Amino acid sequence: MQKKLFVLFIAAFFVQVCSAQQQKDNPGNKKIVFHSFNMMNLLYNTQGLNAGLQSVNGFSFSGTFAGIGAGMDWYGIRSAPVFFDLRQEFKLGRARFFGYGNIGYNISWPGNSVGQPGFSSEYKSEGGIYYDLGFGYLIPFNGKNAMVISGGYSVKEMVEKYGFSPCSFSPGQCPAMQYERYDYRFQRLSLKIGWRF
Amino acid sequence: MRNGFSPKVLAPVILMLIFGSSCIKDKCTRTYTYLQPVYRTTDEVRANIKSNAPVEIQRTGKIYLKDQFIFMNEPDKGIHIIDNGDPYTPKNVAFIDIPGNIDLAVKGNILYADSYTDLVAIDISNPLQVKLKNVTEGVFPHRQYWGGFVADTGRVITTWEARDTVVVADCGTEGVFGILGRKDMLLVNGCANCSNDWSFALNSSNSPGSQAGIGGSMARFTLVNNNLYTVSHSSLSVFNVTNAEEPLFKKDISIGWDIETIYPFKDKLFIGSMSGMYIFNISNPDEPVQTGTFTHVRSCDPVVADDNYAYVTLRNGSMCNGFVNQLDVVDVKNVAAPFLLKSYPFTNPHGLSKDGNLLLICDGKDGLKINDVSNPNDIKLLSRVEMSETFDVIAWRGLALVVATDGLYQYEYSDPSAPKLISKITF
């Protein structure tokens, strides 16, 4: 919990700083513009590497973008995060950077084959928190289009529950159902490459 | 950098997030319950095989009907005695502590029950004061524990204590794009559970006889006149019980693997296995002879029979590995060459019981189904009783005793198209 609060604090700080920066750099940019970010996501940590896809859609105003995102995340156990996305653009010289923060719910959508014949006869999965914080770089082309590259830190949580009965032979010949629970917290580095229009 | 947006400030934060190893490592925990055996000495256990105070029924087991009493097994713990003198108000009156008990059968005033590898004979002439009369040791050597657990052979496990545990788990994320990753972990974790200390009984009653009670179709013990027949996972055991208090083990007959149930009819035994039904002739009661076999697809299959037909329910399930759910009607007029007459689809049929032209079938979550089998080529569903998952049924003189996951039900079916619930003991 302390770590979550720390990360949220960093995110809030980051957005505040970026917003001030943007106001100073583009004082006249007051137009609301629709943007869609569509990205492929490489997820890596010291234990594994996997991929994800994301689409974030929303509106930007004065360099600040707010939108709703959804995607697929194959790291560990397949899931579909749905999240609120906040990002702030800023310029360093001619380069256009942005910082972003996502927070939402990781919807469980296991794709693995579950239930081992003879052992696991019940299966249930639950989602959990999802968040992603990071920085990115925009390479504009053809008007409001831009190539997007970003790196960040992403966390998704999930729960799996298995019910085991060695057999369904007949009453009295098998132990009662036994349950076990797995709590997963996947903490990854996230590298996203995509296109904004 | 302006406005304090300095790389010097942010860099350490970013670096900490990125390279702090604990931040980029998956964290997974496994929460489970394991069972720890509670042992008692053999003498202590035998001294406690008596009518103790009634206890709450917790798990569904085998049932046996004898006169006004229902004997119901609580798997691995013992037998509940239920006074069913008034079927409208059955009373749980006593509990016999029999560790390792799965099956039971009754002849006259003697109740036979397994206790792990032993056969116990109990005088039930007064169900409120039953007495242990005899123990035949080691006649069910095939009893074993799930997952390779080896018990202390000098003592008896009377119960299991559950202990909750949380351990760090393998997150299964190793590998690239899931290759050698999670799918392998699922398999490993699945098997890891098998090593819990499960008591798994591979053996374990049933039918009208001169002095016998009535067992369900899921039974693995049955009495015919002066013989007790029991089936294990792979064999048929014969006990002579002419002297009811002292059962005499006669022989073991190897049948095949995955034997499940035994059902007697006249001079025949119908033995259900996962791959077929075996018919034994017991004209010479001490020397059963296999006379016929009916093979079916692999599935769980309780069986009941009459002079002409055997009714076999086939179901799928994690242990049975099958994929069919049906009732097979097998013509057994020629016991040497039984053949399939017709199959009828069901949902997940378990135990069954025949009363005249009525066939009552426990169809899993579909409840109890009462069928007219006057024409086996055209079985008709007369009624369906909705209840929680049903396992076994004994139909006797218009009264159906149904074991379900949540209780022991009694239905009066004088009008089979509209059975009436007359009582229920809730588990």
C-alpha cells in the first residue's frame, strides 16, 4: 500500500509539473482535440517478457490529455486492463515529450487451459488493480499524427481460485472439494510503440 | 530545467522505479489448506465403535435402509443412524465412529462396514446401543491414500485437521511470450496439490435379501443370503457370513481395473466398472463365476438390473474421464452375451433404483428423474424433481430416499408423475 501511495504521489507530482510546463510553452493552445493512441506494448521484468496491445481515446486541452484506455495484456495470465489515462505533453527544445499515468481495473480473461483432469474441477479468476506510469516521446508527422514511443512501469494484479477434487466418483469416495488461491502481482517495465492520431 | 522539472531530480526516481529489482519482480502467493492426520491407537478406535451421540451430517455418503432405520455413511468418519419410523419426521439418533469407513451392508442384526483395510461386524439389534462384534483385519489392502501419503501403520487416523497456509508461489512468467512460461506452471501447481495429505478410499453396498437391508446403486458392498460380496478397484472379494458375527473371508477374484459398483439380482452379480459391466453367476455363492461382459466407453457407471435388462448410467467426471452422459439399457436375457438395447441421453446420471416399472435416476444437477421403463425400447420420463446435485437413490415401497449434496430427501411417489416431498434432513 505504501508503494502504491508513493507511485501515485510521483504521478500527481509529474502531472502538475508537466501542466505548468505546458502552460508556459503554449499559452495560446486552448483548443479541445480528439486523440487516439494505439500501441503495442512490450512487458518485461527480471522473470519474463511478453506483449500487450492498448488503445487510448480521449481529448487533449492545453497539452493535457485525458482519456479512457483498454487493451490486452498477455503477461503472466492474459487479462484486459481498462483504465483512465492522463498525460501531459511538454517540450524540451524541439523535442516533444510526454508523461503519462494510467490507473484502472485489470479484467481477468485467462486464456490458458484451466482445470486439470482429475485434479482441478473448479476454476475462478478475478481481476485487480492496474496502473502504469511512464514517459514518452512524440514524433509528429502529417498534422496531428504522431509516432509514440514510451517507457514506464506497469503493475497488474489478479487472483485465481482452484477447486480440487481428486475424483467425482461417487459420494463418499472422494475427499471434499479443496480450494486454493493464487494472488498475482505482476510488476513490469513497459515499452510502448504506437501511433497517435 | 525550468519549474523544477529537472532530470537531476527525476532521474533518481525513474532509476529507482526501473532498476529497483524488487519493483520489477513478480510477486505471487499461494493460499491453501493442507490436512494433518490425527492418530489414535487401534484399541481406542475399536472402543469407540459404538452408538455415540448423534452428530451433524457434513458429507454425503453411502446409504443403507434396514427396517425403520437409515444407515448413512459419513465418509472416512463413521455411520449416522437415522430413525425413519415416521418418514415425515426422520430423526438422527446416533453416530457410530468408524474411522476410514466408506461402505456398509446389513444382514439381520449385523452391520458390516469397512474401516480402512479392516472389515468390522457390528451388532445393531439395538441401534441406540450397537456393539462391535468382530474385526477381520487386512481384508481390504487396496485402501490407499491420495498423493502417495503414507500413514503410520501402528495407529489409526481418526480425523484430519485443516491448516491454512500462505506460501510464495512461482508466478510462472518465465520465458519469452509465454513459451516455457505459465502453461507449464499450471501443470506443476495442479500436481502439487495431489501431494496434500488426502485420505482416498479406493474401495468401499446394497440389495434385498432374506434378512438384508437395501443399499444404493453406488454401493461396493452387497449381501446375498449368506455371502457378503465387496468390490475393490480391481477385484471381487467373497465373505461367507453364515455365522453373521464372524465373517469368513473366502477369496478374491481379480476382475479388471476401475471397478466401481456391485448390484445383486437373484443368482447374479452385476459389477459396474469404468469400461464396462461384468456379470457373475453366484449359484455357488462362495465361487462366483464370470459369465458375461458388456463393454462401453470409459465413464462412471452404476448399474441396476432385473431378469431381462440391466440399466447402466454412464457419466463423465474428473475421475471417470468419460464424455458421455446417458442411460444404457442392456439386454441380459442371455447373460453370456449381453448387448446394448438402447441408449437415452441424460445430463449427468449417477445412482439409480428400480421399483417395478419405475426407474428412478439421480441426474446430477438436474435432480431426480422418475421414468417409466415398462417398455425398455421406449423409456418415458414421468416426472423430474428439482433439487441440488443428486447422487444416489433407494426406491422402496413407494418411498424414494434421495441423497443430494445438501441433504437426505424422502419423496412419496405413489403418483410417479407428481412425487411429493415428505421430509428432508439438511446437511
